[in-house]
Amino acid sequence: MKNLFVIALLFIAGSSFGQRAYMELDTHDLRIGEQTILHLFLEYQNPNGNALINWPSFDETLTKDIEIVRQSVDRDKVIDSLSQTYLREQELLITIFEAGEYIVPSQEIGFNDTILTTNTELIKIETVEVDTSQGIADIKPIYSVNYPFSERSRDWLKENWIWITIIIVLILSFFIWRYWMKKRQSQPQPEPIEEIIPAHILALEILNRLKNTEEWKSPKKKKYYSELTDTVRAYLENRFNIRAMEQTTREILLHLNHANISDEDKKYLRKILSEADMVKFAKFTPDDIDAFNYLQKSIDFVNRTKRDDD
């Protein structure tokens, strides 16, 4: 009976004090636009296998200055099988675009009925250093050479003969077209019937081509993301009357609040448009798995939101 009491006390103590939440950075010193991984850790005991863990919820930013590029799925491992102690981890790929020192605030992680608070971390962002030890050199003067007009004319013709030919062909084509138009205007023409292709058919044709040709595996991720997001933007414009082709990502996201689109689809659109901006303007290179997942989610989004009467 005494042994059972001791075991019960040990179990209660382990349940109360066997948990620890903390976070670590891969590196604390970065240059503007560089990325680092923020690791969130939860060390806990779970002898009954019924622990409930609630990670903090993130959108696109950690603070107003710290942006989240990508968030990983949490994973855990056993660090002590005798005491059933586990270590669960979640990774955030973060970046900052202004120089200075920034504090990563502590995060709250829910464990069963308690809240565990992590430590804070400091990030220092530096600009690219410029070598000011070298003096400013004067511009070298322009040297004149003997270049006769006859040689200049001959060289100019050699360099521009293709453009001269094109101009002559265009002039001849213009007169031929003008003659044909005058002749055609004398005859009544039937009114052309404009065929309107539904927005989802246009979008799916491009998206399926990207999928069938496995474009997401190409190292030219900037070209792939541009074609993928241009297709999504065109679909938003034709399907929901959002002028997405002429607007920035932020303007599109504001108009989505008034569109008949589910919150889940709005979250997907926010992610793909933001990641495409990172690829095009911040030289971010996503992996092939993320590239394929965004393509598949785009296909699912079009199929889910297409008009039933088209």
C-alpha cells in the first residue's frame, strides 16, 4: 500500500513539472531579406498517451516586422522511453526586411489544461556593408577616332539590314491590307459570333498542362510561379469580377473579403500569392513539394468554385 502511494506521488509530480516550452533560432545575425528557422519546442511527459497540445496560431506574420515564409507540420520524438517523455517541435521559416534589432516574443503553447510560455529570442538585421576605403575615381575622357561617313554607312547597313527589310515588308503589307479592306467593305459581311469560353475551362487547361508536364520540378521556379499565379489571377477576374491582373497582392486580398469565397480558399489564395511574391521579388526558392501542392490546390479551387451553369 505504501509503494502504491509513492508511485502516485511520483506520477502527480511528473504530470505537474515534466513539461517545458522553449524556442531557438538557427542564427541570430542576418542581413536584410535573409531567412532563418525558428524552432518551437515542447518537452512533455505522456504516460497515458492522451496529451492534448495546442500550438499558437499564425497567419503571415509573427510580429509587424517579422514575416513568416513557411510553417512546418509539428513532429515529435521520444527522448526518454522510461518516463514516456517526448519532444515535439514546430518550425517557422522567418525573414525581416528592415535593419535593426528585433525581439521574437514568447509564445504560449497549450498542454491539456495548462498554458506553457516559451523564452524570447533576439534577431539582429544588418545592411550590406559598403567598402568606403576606396576613393572615388574620375571618369576617363572620351577618345576620338577617325571613322569616315562611308564606313559608318556601310557598318550601319550591316547591323540594321534586318530592320530595313522588316520595315519594307510592313509598308508593302499595309498597302496590300488597305487594298483588301476597301474591296471587302464593298461586300456585306455577317456579324461574327463571339464564343465565350468559361473561366474555369481556360484556367484548368493551363493548370493541367503545368501538371502533365511536371513544371513544378523545373529549377526555373520564378517562371513557374508567375504562370501559376497569373492563371489564378485571370480566373479570379473572369469568375468573381476582381481586377486581379492589375492589382497588387494586398489589393486582391482586400477585395476577397467581399467575394463569395470560403475562408479556407481565401487562406489558400493569400498563401500562394504571397509565396509567389517572395519567389519573384525576394529570390526565395521553394521546394518541389510546395510547388506541386499549390498547383493541386489551385486545380481544386477552380473545380470547387466554377459556375454550375457553364
